[in-house]
Amino acid sequence: MTDINQHLIIAAILQIKNKKDDSILNYSKIESKFTVSKYSSTKESIWHILIDDKFLKKSDEYTIKYKCITCSTIHEVCTTQFLRKFNKGSVRCYLCRNKDEEKRKDQSLFMLNNSIYKGGSELVEEKKVKTLIEKHTEDILEFEKEDAEYIDNYYMYHLTQADYNRLKPNIISFCNGKYKDLSNIEFWDIYRVSNQMKYSSIMYDKINDTLFKPNQPILKCDVCDSEFRSKSLESHKNNIKTFCSDCKLCNRTYKIRFTKNINNEKILYQSKLELKFIDWCNNNQIIIYNGPNLKYNFKDKDHVYKVDFRINKILVETKDDHIWHRNEIKSGKWAAKVSAVDNEIKKNNYKKYFVLTPKNWDQLIKQIKQDIV
């Protein structure tokens, strides 16, 4: 590839326009650069366009008007299409290519020689099309021929069949709820693709004989049993348990455990004080539930306050005198949480809110019991 073509293509740019508001992009200089892209898995060098020393990206929402170097036709294309043309160094537009008489003759000859009909009458034996299962079998054989290092690297980022079997009990659906009947769906850890990745994992729908990517799975949390959407299954590959975002965050700071209420339902706890309160409720035949998630705003950012417990319309938070709680009080974050609870009480969603500590245990336990009755 010669850099002359890249310079000619840049020189042919007439105008760059913002797709959102149709405003014209003003720039002082535009140039080309030949570098290794940090996003390329093949580590091959590619051409880039710099506008005022800033890289033009495919995600930039521009339309680029240019004059064809060969036929002088004016075209207006999106950023992705222009960058593809620029990186290939293609000086001809699609009109030029279609006007190429020699190419058209070659294409006609190729179609005539390879058509299932020769001369419009003679039937040529049709090439057998492989089924998806046949292709999958061949893909596995090809994958096994790869060197050991490649196979090890592949499974560092992709699920093995054993990984999928471990995650399967937690999978509710795929593609954000589109595929819910998992009894007729198989996981293929090896499937040959026509890009630089070479292989990938895929899901096979046995009923419809179709394939789909296992994107946006809905999973069930191992701790709180709530359903949540994940970006991919690969993000859970190296986790022993499947956590939702709330439980994952809490588990980094405290070890989340669970016990049961008197209805044999799962109740989460993180401290001895929380377990003590759960045991007190069970011993007094009081049905205790996991608390709700309440949204609140602190320093112009949205947060979620996960209240510890709920008994009917009473909310109970257990707090010991640890540094994290003292810091929240000092910063004002705790006040924002309490304000969120007060708003819910004003809406009549809940009746009362208690903050239970080792110091006020005896007093509040009696009060909670009275309010429940």
C-alpha cells in the first residue's frame, strides 16, 4: 500500500459535517498517519486520519463529502465508510468500479462458468451445503489441530463446556429475555468465524436450527436470588458464585452470608448484629424479610441504599460503630440515605424506620415488638 493514495484521498475531502446538527466542522489541518492500532488483536499497522492532531474514529458522528479522484463525482458518506476507503487506499468510488468494463466481463464469465445452469439448459450438480452440526463437528477437529498455546489462550477468555455447565443453573434467558426455553438450546464452546478471532462460542437452537450469540443473559444471583442482566457469560467465568451488582459490591467489603426466616425464606446478613436480630425475630415468631433498595442522590450522583430488613411496613437498619458509618455521617451521605427513607414513609409506603445498634438494642427491640403488635 502506498501512502500516495492516502494523501490523495485526504486532499479530495470537500467538507466534514456533524450528523446531529448539520454544522460544518472547522479545522486547521488534516493529515494521515501509519500506526499500530491498540484495538487491533492482530497488531497490524493501519492508516489513521488526524484532524487537528486528533484521531478520526469510526464512532465519530460525521458525514464526509469528497470528490472522487477518478471520475470527479461528489459523494457524501459516513465516517466508517470513508475510513474503510481511506485505509484500503481506494481511489475509485463505487461508480468507477461499476463502470469497469473488463471487470464486468470477467464477472459475467465467472457467473456463466459457475452457474448451476450452463448455457441456460445443462444442469450442473449443486454443491452440497453443510448443516450447522456438520460444520460444528469440522470446527472442533480444526480447533484441535491448533497449537497448545493458542488453545490455552483461547480458554482464558472463553467459556469451556464445564464453565457453562456450572453457570447453567443460574441462567434465566439470553438476549435480554428473547430466548427463555433453554431445554432445547446447546452451548458450543467452539465455532469457527470469519474474522480475526478465528473461533468463538455460540448457542445452538435445536428446534429452529439456528445460532445466536449468548449476549445479555438474565441470571439469578446466588446470594439474594434476584434476577439481573449481565453483558456476557464470560464476565462470570472466573467467579465461584454468581453475584448481582449489589451483592458483588457488598461482598468486596463484607462477606455476605444467608440464613432463613420462619417461612424458610433466604435472609441475607453481613455482621453478627444482623444475625442476632434475625435470630430474635425467628425466636419470637416474627416474619422478617430482606429490606428494599431505595434510590437517593448524593453530591449530584444517583445511588441505591439497601436497607437491611423489613417487618411488615417497618424498616430496620443495624449499625455498629465502625469507621465506614462514621465517615458516612461526617460526609453527609448517611443523612441522604435517611432522607430517602423519610420520603418513602411520607408516601405511606412504609410506617417506621429504626436504626438498631448494640447500645440501643434493649430499648429498640421492645419498641419494634410493640409496633409490630
